[in-house]
Amino acid sequence: MSYKVIIEEENDGRYSASCPGLPGCYSWGHSKKEALENIKEAIEGYLEVADELINEKLRNKKAVLEEITV
């Protein structure tokens, strides 16, 4: 799966990284490469937690998970 990320050079020379499609998913690095590696890990962690929350919601309710393509 692909995600768009925004990389910005900060005033102190570090790079911040965010994923606009995943609110609150941020990271940083001392280089652009490190920031990209770190945001990839942050995205993986974000998705893992989101998946756990979805599964918990499905267990606790009479809910059905549907998938759509837009």
C-alpha cells in the first residue's frame, strides 16, 4: 500500500515527516532518508493499532466490516 508523506526541513536542520492520510501520524529524522525510514515505521505502527481497534469494535458489537473502492 502506498501513502503520501510530507517531508519538511526544519530550522535546526532536522527533517519532519507526516502522513496527511493518517491524522496524527508524524515522525522526524536527522536526514531526509532517516525521516522517510522513520515515517514508514510510524505508518506501520499506526495501521497496526488501527487494525486492533477495528477488530475490538467488531467483537463487541453486531458490526460488519465492509470494504469499498473510491
